[in-house]
Amino acid sequence: MDYLEFIFRAINNLLTQNLGFFDAMGQNLFRACATILVVWQGVKSALSSASGTPLFEFDSFAALLLTISFGFGMANYYSNPIPGIGTSFHNLVTDEAQFLANQINQTELQTVEERITDFEVRMDSPGVADILGTIIYAVIIILLAAAQAIGIVVIAYGFIATAVCVLVGPIFVPFFIVPRMDWLFWGWLRCFIQYAFYQVIAAAVVYVIANLILGIMDLQPKGTISTLELREAFPVLFITFLASIYALLKIPALTNHVFSGASGVSSGVLLDPAPGRLLP
């Protein structure tokens, strides 16, 4: 079962039903901000003329008009195709990220889920008196379920966050033209681009992990896996799935490191839990 299909369906319904409302609100907000800025520029010019400075600051007025033009393009074509390009403003980011992610085989996650489910079915349940076998069986079942759940949740989070950024984007675009409040636009745009490319980084990490898990699965016996065979394979399975879960959980941190320029912060905690203390 492809659980991501349900998430994609919910995201599509969210944007289909609500994006038009946010888009209209953003355009109204942009027109209000643009009108205020033009009027304010005219008032300043009139006041400067009254104070004995008759020169009109044409350069600042031209810069204002150019800024408003860029803002108008982003607000007006946020959801509508841009003339000559054929795609909307927000799709310029999401389509590029989707194109890059599609270059990586995204069917690996589904393949791993199917192989893990098959592995769970083939595992022979230990007897009631076999305490060690029961513990090993339970640990492997938990790790297999955790790897599947975390993989789906982490990947789905990127799509959900991107959809939310797309939905609220029209509210932040008008602040591009507002002096000293443009940080709202740039903050949203940075967040939007980061989460749009989240799926690219997630696809790359999942591809590596999936091939690792599939390689380990191929080494296991075919058919029913006895309790003795499960004990022999337990160390390799435990390390593999524990490392896979850790790597999946670090996808958000890795994405943040790529866009912020940081590196090695999360892994360093494992080597030295106490901050500020030098390793011996």
C-alpha cells in the first residue's frame, strides 16, 4: 500500500480548495501596499518642494516602480502561468525540485516496504519457552516497523511543509515591496525553497538506505527464516536498521545544514555529548 498517495490526495485537496482564497487576499494586500507606497512617495516629494527642495528624486521613484513591478509579477502570477514561461511563480520552485527528485529512483521506498513486509511474513515465530528468540524476534519486528514508519513520515513531512508554504505564500509576497518589512518575504521564500528541495535530499538519502537494506535482505535465507537463522542475522539486521533509522531522522537536519552552511553538528553530539568539552 502506497501511504504517500493519501497524503498527496490531501495536499491536492488543500491547495485546490483554499489557494484561490489566499491568492485573492494576497493580490488585494499587494494593491493596498503599492498604493500606500506611491502616495507616500508623492507626499514626500510635495513636502520637500514646500521646504525649498524642488528637485524630484526620479531615481528613487524609478526604483520604487521597478520594485512594484517585480512584486506585481509575483503576486499576479503566483498561481497563474507567467506569459512566455507557461508556469506559475510557485511552480518555478516546486517543479524544479520535483524534476531533480525524479532523477533519483523514487520507487525504492515502495520496494523496501514490500521487501520488509515479505521478510516479516517469512520469519518463524519462536516458541514460548525461547526467551532469547522471542526478544530477538520482537526487536527485529519493532525495528522493521519503525524503519517503515519513519521513512514515510519523514518524506511526507517535506511534501506537507512545501504545500503549507505554497498555501500561505500569497500573504507574504506583497511585503517584498514594503521597506523594512521585506524580511517577511525573504524569510518565506527561503523556507519555501528549503522545503521544496527537502524532497530531493530525502530521495537521495532514501535511495542509499534502500539499496543498503535491499542488499542485506538479499543475504538472508530464502523461504521461511528459522529462529536460529534469525539469531545469526540479528547483529547485521540490528546495526543496518538502526543506522537507517538514524539517517532518516537526520534528513531534516541535513536539509537545514545544506541551506545554512552548517555541517557535522548533529553527528558531533554522539562523539561528545557535553558541549564545549574537548575530546581526549
